[in-house]
Amino acid sequence: MRSLEIFSGAGGLAKGLELAGFQHSAFVEFNKHACASLYENFAAKKVFFGDIKDFDLDAIGDVDVVAGGPPCQPFSLGGKHKADQDSRDMFPYAIRAIERLTPKAFVFENVKGLLRASFADYFEYIILRLTYPGFAAKHGAHWKDHLRDLRSIGQLSYAGTKYDVSFKLINAANYGVPQTRERVVIVGTRADIGASWSFPAETHSEDRLLWEMYVTGEYWKRHHVPKSERAPITQLLREKVARLKDKYGMFEPEPLPWRTVRDALQGIPDPQTPHGIGDHIFHDGARTYPGHTGSDIDWPAKTIKAGGHGVPGGENMLRYPDGSVRYFTVCEAKRIQTFPDSFVIKGAWGEAMRQIGNAVPVLLGETIGRGLAGRLGMQGNSVDTRRSNLARL
């Protein structure tokens, strides 16, 4: 199955879809550093470096899936919250790609802030536009006028392509990513192909991690961490573990445990020791300040940040049980975002961290990709079977 990656960034979602079996037709990306990373990890001739407004959709041919992360700054909780009034809002161009290419499915990822109450009408507009991509606005109409028409589309004549669209606020930690990262994922499947979509079941849980830490102790044994090197257990955590025991009794929680920073960095040497790993360079100067205290080594990392959040690096810091902190290296940040170690991120540390922070975790992309490939594959096989049966008649 063929996919088109728009707003590709460094290629986290693209790598995940590749691991799920998709073949990339093209990548569209505006940032030169992200394009440099794409050149290193994928077929360079497929990378379009430039504005999506200038990309020739008609030249791409048939694609099964359109995927990408339209710029999130208009909706970010840490941004200016301008939504449709922000010139960086690229959702209209994502919708145009769906309208022109009519793929079997699409996958888009964006920040949690997209679900803000103040953005509710515009988010509804995005979902309805993706549902009815061929339903154009009247000439000169404001998007709010177009929204009113879309809400009444059942009373109007529409014979264009329709998509069944679902969205979900996903915490990547619940799918095995060693990071508590909440993002909105939007998936649409073309209504005429009958490939109904539901999001994959979560595979990992906080309860199981706490169980292995404070009920069985299995987590500490696995990492050979003595009691003297563990962070002290707080009264709040004691109460939480007590409730956990009441909830599960003698039976451990079924999902796998959330993966922690320590899990993710297993096998990577201290960056201040000789190691020969090109992107595992120590950067001095990390410090904490109110609200930004780093990611505890024995917990999933906080969300890797892409922009300037206070001190350089923001939350992109590792915190040890004794309270000391240091910056994550690029190599470590890649692990937290589940990139393969061999994946090359181009640019200096700050630029590389920006690309990593903007990326979809590879494992999450792969999980969604496998689910989608399974749905589309089953649909395709059923069509092939019907054709074979007809040929025998």
C-alpha cells in the first residue's frame, strides 16, 4: 500500500507506517533541517522541500493513505491559540489533499489543544470538512458560514466522496512509548470501501508499572536498582498503591507496564564517558525552575518539547532520584520517541530536539499503521475474493 506524507517533519509517523508495511510515494516538508533528516532516512528523490501550496498533487498518482501532522502551533496549549486565524494553520491544505487524491484512508496527528472548548466550532469544521472533502464553500464564504452548510448537509445534495472519521485523544504511554505524550489522532476511511475503523486497544498501563514497582518489586529487580538508589516513596504514592491492591487483589493488572526512561535508555552509556556514539553528546547547563523539573528516570518521560519553553531545553531533561538533572542527548530523545538508534536526525542539538519533539512517536505510528493496514488489507482481500468468485461463474 502506498502512502503520501504531508507535513512530514523528521519522519516519525512515516517511519512507523513504513514499519507497518506502507511504501512512501512522497514526503512534503517545508523545514530545511527536517528535510535533511528525511534525505538521510528515506529515498531522497521522494522528498519535496517546499510549501505544500506548491506541491503538485496531480503528479503523485494513486495513494492508499495520506498521513501527516499539520502544524500544531495554532492549537498548542503553550502557543497563541489563534486556530483558524493563524497563518500557520495547514488543515485546509490537508483537506485539499484528501479531496484531490481520494485515498482509502488518512491519518493526522495534532496537539491536545485542538480539543480546547474555545476551538470547538473550528474542530467540528475540520472533522466535517474531512468527512465531506468535496463539499466546497460558496465563493467568498467565511468558514463559519461553510460550517452551517456542512451541519445541514443531510438536507442538501452531495454526491462527492465521503469519509467515516474518528478521533481520539491518545496518551502514547498507553501504547508502549516511554513518554506521557497526549495527542489527538484523526483517522478517516473512505465510506464506499467498507473498512470500518476503531482505534487499537491500549497495551500498557500505569497500574501495572506501579504494581511491578511497589507490589512485586519486579521493576527494581529487572534493573538491579537497590533501595538506596530509589526515589523515596511519598505518602500520596503509598495511598495509591494501597488502592491498587484493593482493586486487583492477588491478580496483577493485565496490560504491560508503562515503559520508563530507565527502560528506554537501557544499554546506552553515560554521555560523559567514552562511547563513540555520534549523537550522544553531553550538553552542560541543565537546571530546574518552577514547573520544569525534568523527567524522572523511573517514570515515563514528560512530553519531549519542540519549542522554547523557559530555560534552553525546557522539559527535555533527565532527573535522577537524588534530584540532579541533565539534558537528554539526541540519542536518548530518539529512544524516548521510539526512533531506531540508526535513524539520523540532522542539525545541532537544539534543532535536532525540535524535530524529535515535533515527531509522532514511531511506535505509535506503527501501531496505528498496522491497524489501518489490517482494515484496508481485509477490505482489499474481500474485494479480490468477490472478483474471483464472479470470474468462476
